[in-house]
Amino acid sequence: MVRKLRAFNEFESLIQVGDFIELCKEESMHLARVLRVKEQQFVEILNGKGVLVEGKCVQVFYQQVKIEVTAVESFSRVQPDICLGVAWTKGRKWEEMIRPLTELGVFRITPLFTQRTEARGPSEKFAGKRRKWCKLAIEACKQSGNPWIPNIDLPSNLSDFVCDHSSSGELWIGSLDANKEKLQPSSSASRVSLLIGPEGGWSIEEEKFVCEEGGKPFSLGPYALRVESAALSALAVARSAHLV
């Protein structure tokens, strides 16, 4: 199978066949230098908001690629919207989660400060990190063909996340207790919010708080998983429950 060449551009959703798109310097350089596209070659362009266009390269320079739109297709989000609240982890673990979570179609990703969070920092520190996370999500969309870029939040507290998500859809909290029920979201749920705790698990107070707010504890099996493994597994299970 021939790999499809894709680029990203924040074009308006009302774009039409015959319109032209000029890619930014970074995207142009990637197409021209890395993927080595030529004039008259066709590529796909995502805007991250559910619209994918096919276009023909009419001008190819190392720092500027111009594309004529030949086809436009709009996609609805895969339902339900799955929101992940994941305990913040230090090092590269968080960044390594962004790509596969995006490929699996996550709707929103929120890093959470918990009672057992080891690494914290001022909000200014995370603003720069968030820009990098969004860039990783864009790369994952280009790789996988997912036309929707997930919403990626700045770090939040558990109580704020629960307050925002407990009143809409279903709220589930991962537990280290293997006797808890399996993750089985309702097929009619329009939104499913999943809480993934730190590797040491949630504190008793945190898990009790979420359950009192309507959250349902779930288990992913008899073994303790790393945060990134638990997040990916939970998303895959929740997504597969709604596949026809």
C-alpha cells in the first residue's frame, strides 16, 4: 500500500474545490525536503477540525508549497467523546502518550495533579509544554489520518476535572482493585470520562470523592500498569465498546 502524503493547515471548513492553500514554512519544508513531493503530485491536508482535502501541488519550493484543492470531505467525530484525565508524570512519559492517544481518537486529554503527583510546576512552565503536546498530536493526525485534533488542557486538579465531567455523560475511575467491574461504558453514552491515576494508585480519599460524585471504579486486570499503559488500555477498551 502506498503511503499517503499528508500535511496540516488551519484552513476554514468552508473551503471549496478550486481554492488554493499555501502551507506554512514548517509544513512546506517537510513536504519538499523530507517527503520530496513534486509539482502535480497529490497530497492530503487536514485542518484538525474534521475536514480533509485532497489537493495537487502547483508550486513546490523548499519553504513554500502551494496546493490547489481538488476534493473536500468532512468527517463527524467518532462517538462517544472520550475524555481522559491522567495523573501527571515526569520525564518523557507524558509526551509519549500523546501520539497513540490521538491515533485512538481521544477527544480531550487533561493532565492531573493528584495527592501522589511527584512533579509539579508553575503554569508558565506548562504553557510551553502544551504547545509541544499539540504539535505531537498534529503529527499523529497526519500519520494516522485522524481528521480531529484532540483538545489538550493545561494541568488541572482532580476536583476540578470531576466537577466539569460528572454532570455530563459517564465518569469512570481506574482502580488497582482487580475485583472492581470491567470498563463497560453504556452504548448510549455521548461522553465518557476516564480517570487514570498515578502508578501508586489513587489515595483512598481521592477514589472515595470520585465515587461520591457519581464515578464508577473499574479494573483493567490483575496487574499494576504504568500510567501510559493504563491510559492507552482504558481508551482502547472504551472505544471498542462502541464499535459496530
